[in-house]
Amino acid sequence: MSFAAAAAAQSGGEVFWIREAWRSERLNPVGLSEFIDPSKLLIAQVKDQLEGLAVMEEVLRDGGVSIAITDLSEAIGLTEGRRLQLAAKAGKTIGLCRISEGMGSNAAETRWRCAPVLDMDDSTLQRWELIKNKSGTLRAWNVRWNAAARRVHVAASVTE
């Protein structure tokens, strides 16, 4: 969740977040205010994943927001992933799909794994791993969120 919130902050504009209405947890715009201005967050609640993917595709193609984020409950196929990718290119919009481990799409340009890092002095420290990258190398970083600057700061590059 914090990776998506940080990506939204870095996008610098309007954020469109798509969630399935049946999910018990809710997205709180005020809770994300450390990352983005709540007035720049648009939340769409959709019936199911199929409807969510259709909305995501339209939002990406339109290009009216800086980033579109969706929470996926099931794996998506190559066709659906490719449609989102083409829509993102057409609209020059960042598309981010939040998925559980192992539910990725082969159409994705990049895939990230994010996890907290135990640090008694800094509760914002995380490890971000680029685990798939169609146009570059794979790497990992320890990062922390700077709330005052609304930016991610790299604490250290992680070497394996």
C-alpha cells in the first residue's frame, strides 16, 4: 500500500484508485494525506475485477490523471495485461496494479516486491525490489518516506 501511495505522490497530479466494492477494507483519503492531497484522489468502487479492468483501461487511455491504481483480487491474463499496457502508453499515464505474490501478468513492464524493514528508529523503512524489468536490470533498495518533502529517499542500495 505504501509503495502505491508513494508512486501516487511522485506522479504529482490527480490519482484514480479503483477498488472492488465487496472488499471489507476501505481506502481513506485523509489517511493518505501524508502522501497526497486528499482532494486529488478519486476513488471508484466497482462491482468486480472485470468491471475494474474496464474502468482502469478507460482511465489510462484518457490520460486525464497522473496515475491510475487498481487492487486486483485475481490473476489477469496476458490479453488483459497487454490492453492495460497499451492504454497506459496511449494516455501517457502510469498504471499500477496492486496484486498478491505470484499473481503477476507477463505483460507488465516491471514488477516490484515491497516489504517493511525492521528498524527501531524508523518505522517507514522498507525494502523495494525490482523483480521484473523488461528494459533494464533488477535491483533492490532500502527506502524511507520523507513526509515533509512528500518524497521517497533511498537509504541504501541493497546488494545480494
